[in-house]
Amino acid sequence: MTDKEFHEKWALLDEEEREGLTRLIDQMKRANALGLIISMDEGSCAFFVADRASNAVVAPPPMNLPAVTAWLDTYEKKSTTK
């Protein structure tokens, strides 16, 4: 997707959709910093978390964005207390 295509699609979103997408991007950045990725199960349109290196699922679907956020919070706490 080109920058122009992205901006055109972004312009079509309402404020709530933009906020939701921004929250998702923030969580994806958090996951990346931890060596993880957030993906979407196409069949259920639910999120899951996987290890970036192995692509192994570490938190299976169905997860919504608040569940992903809570899972990352817990994972970060466990990672920093080791």
C-alpha cells in the first residue's frame, strides 16, 4: 500500500475507528519490542499473539484488543521480574 492509498483509507475512517486503529498499532509496537507479533485469525476476526522468531502462538484467539493489552501487561511484568 502506498502512502497515498493509506491516507485515502485513513480519511474514510471515523474518529472511533481511527482511535481503535491507533490503539492496535500501539499494542503491536509493544509486542514487537518483546519479540512478539499480534495477528488476526481470519476465520473469527479475533486477535492472537505469536512469537516473532518461531511464529508459534503464545496467546491463542479469540482475543479482543483489551484482552491483548491485558495479556501484554502481564507478560511485561513477568519478563521484568525474572
